[in-house]
Amino acid sequence: MPVTKNEEPTLTHNGKTYNVSELSETAQKQLMNVKIADNEIRRLQMQLAIAQTAHNAYQQALIEALPSQE
């Protein structure tokens, strides 16, 4: 949702632009819910990246701790 200085927030969907303030209360609440969900998805993606990095480090440490097969 691009916002420029001194301009009203807008929402563009399927090529049509809407002024957020002109949307129904229900539509504004749903827009807020979409933003909240997007933020949660980004947070979870960061958590997943952290967990994957830890997994890789633990896996490498395990490989190094295994007895050699010579």
C-alpha cells in the first residue's frame, strides 16, 4: 500500500486504487487483519531462518563429533 507525503493512504487491488478512509469499517478492519497477518508471517519466517541456521550448526557439530570410520 504505497503512501506518499501529504497523500491519503490507498489500497490497490486488481488494478483499482481505493482511498482507505473511504472503505467501509468492515473493509478497513480486514485490511488491518491482512497487515497483522503479513507481519506475523514475516516474524515467523525470521524465526524459521534462525531455527534452520541452528539446525545446520548442530548437524555440522554432530558430524564432527562422530567417530571417524577409518
